[in-house]
Amino acid sequence: MIHKEVANAKEALQGVASGMTFMLGGFGLCGIPENAISELVRLGVKDLTCISNNAGVDDFGLGLLLQGRQVRKMVSSYVGENDEFERQMLSGELEVELTPQGTLAEKCRAAQAGIPAFYTPAGFGTEVAEGKETREFNGKMYVMEQAFRADFSFVKAWKGDTAGNLIFKGTARNFNPVMCGAAAITVAEVEELLPAGSLDPNQIHIPGIFVQRIFEGTGYEKRIEQRTVRKRPGSNG
Amino acid sequence: MLDKNGIAQRIAKEVKDGYYVNLGIGIPTLVANFVRDDIQVEFQSENGVLGMGPFPFEGEEDADLINAGKQTITTLPGASFFDSALSFSMIRGQHVDLTILGAMEVADNGDIANWKIPGKMVKGMGGAMDLVASAENIIVAMMHTNKAGQSKLLKQCTLPLTGVGCVRKVVTNLAVLEVTDDGFLLLERAPGVSVDEIRKATLGRLVVPDTVPEMQL
């Protein structure tokens, strides 16, 4: 379908229901789909499985869904910045599937590319490989990992056009491109939505074919998790 | 005995001109501060940047520009951004020359554990499992003993593994050690540290040559 533009997050999330599996882009709080997350909180859908590298912080990002007990299972590589997450996980309320970061990315990419499974050396000989097929190639051992299957992907880009083409900025790119087209429906929110033809085709990171719905987001907070700075040369104190 | 900066300073000597280097969170991040000015190195951060520069000046922080530790950063001339799948293509595809990461435990066969303490702390492995399973050249930066004074250089890891037989070199506050078929080969002592102190702090097999020079920082 080439008609993708929708008015807002509410329209973009039509069809979202409890019990579904979602992919959510972002690394820490960088490049997360803030508008989609707010709408998921508003909708109050529950028993969700969320595939996302991290789980946000207590009061922002995916942490908002955790606070409302909307998430049944998280698939992530690192969850260290969220106390509520750790509490729910250690108490058994929340199921967590910790996945090596490169494997997580490739399970998305495989889904996007129509590849059902692949072999990776990551996790061989560790509890991550338990119950999984292993195989030797050229004298080295590998673990078979399967592509994700998800109902919706929620991604965030810097600029997009009405044809669904996306351009990301800086390290806010991270997992967003690999989640495009990796679920049944991909919803892209962008800081700036332009008419088709406004973006240089040479500069497009993700072609619109991987995106089903696109809208211009509002009120981006873009919180910084670890503000680290250095002193200007010659400045006092 | 070295502090964390001292460990980073010693490891910086392992960074060679022209290297692509991935630095883990913690002590490894400090290594960038000690790399010689007269060599060219590109730092990769697995969240999707090659050519990472120093922290920004105050007021110039960009929420869209962070490293894998979620810290605000800058880029240097020649830098590039990419998605997570391509980032791990660099790592798994062995295009990164040197990987430096922290650990909770290292065994004398090169096994490493650094992602989980069952029942207590589960932060996750992040990119560490991909890094240790793929990199040819891995240096571990860590304190020789934990806060309770127990050795972190063991015969066998007690914590859930991050990777098997992958660590090549360990730099601690006490020593530089190479992982060999016979165990940890003691290469260098930290300033003012005796071989005996290192022996006492090491539970894994330790091979001590006739002379063990003191580290030059």
C-alpha cells in the first residue's frame, strides 16, 4: 500500500490490541517512538510482549508501560536503568528474555528480510544457547537464532515523506531501521513530515516500502540519560 | 598498585596506530583519555557510531548523539552513523581490531562472566556476548579482586558465562596477564606490587616467568 500518511498517533495505532507483540526502536531513550508509547499508555492495552533493546527509565520511555503493568514480557539486551523493571523481573511479574544485542538486531533484520533463522557465534556455551540448535562452521561453533514475529513495529525517524521514506539522525538511528518492515504493520513517527519528492532519494535510509503508516509526531522531549560534558579550554572552574 | 585510570593508561599502550577499537562501559571508556596524540584511532560504539570523539562542551549536548553507555558524545572528522544490524556486522564480521571490556570474573582458560548475578543483579549482556564471541583481540580491564577481596581471576567462572575461551589479555590494578594453555601468564607487575601479592590474589593457574618486569606507564 502506498497510501501511508495518517494524522496522528491515535490513527496510526488503529488495530492495536492487548496480547500483541510489538517492536519498539531506540537505544536507551535515544530515538524512541515517544508518541506511539504515549498512545499505548492512553489505550491501556495489556499483556504486551515488547521487543526493545532497553526498557526505558522509571518515568519515561517503555518505563511508562511497565508502571501501568501493561507489559507481560520484554525481549531486550540490557535493562540496567530501570528499578521498576528490575523489581517486576525479580518478583516474577514480568517475563524477560535477555538477548545479545547483535542477535536482537539480526532477529529484527531477518524478519525484515524474510529469513526465518540464522547462525551467530554470540552466546555459544552460555545459558543463551540453552535449548537452541548449535552447529560448527569452519571449526567454530554457532547458535541458531530465529527471526522475530511481531504485530506492530513502532519506529522514530528524523525526517520522513508522505511516501514513507525515512532519514534518521545521529545515533537515534540504532534499532529503528532494522525494525522497519519486520512486523505486520510498521508505524513510523517523524519529527518532520514532508511531501513526497522533498527528500533526496540518495539520502534515504529506509525506503517507504517498509513503512505502512507515517505521521508527524508532536511534543518530543528527547530526554538525555547520561549528560556528560567537558570543560571549555580556558574556562574557569 | 594502579587505580582505574592507571589500568586504562596501561591498556592505552595496546592501542596501535590505525586501529578500530570498541570500548566497553566503565574502565574501558577511560582508555580513550590516554591514547597517544601521535597515533590515529577510530572508536566504535555499538549503538551505531564510528569515529566517536570526546564529551561535548556544556550546552552542546545532543540527545540524538550518545555512546553505548548512554553518555552524550561528539564525533570526529571521518565519523559515520549506522543501524544496529550493521554495527554488529562490524563486530561479528571481525572488522574491529581491538575490543576492551570489563568483567566480573575471568577463568584461566579465557572464559568470561560479566552480565548476571543470579537472584541479585540482572542488567543484561548488551553487546558483550556478540563482542566476546567474535573479536580476535580482547583485553579485559578490571580490578584483580572484588569488593569482598576475592579473586576475579579463577580456575573456572562461578557466574553465568558471557563467552567461552575468548579472553586474550587481562589488565588489572595488580598485573598484566596473558591467557595461555597453561593458565594466566604473568607479563608485568603494577608499580610497587610483588609477584607474591599477585599470586595471593589469583585463584586461577598462574605461570610466573623468572623475571617479571614492572609496568611502564
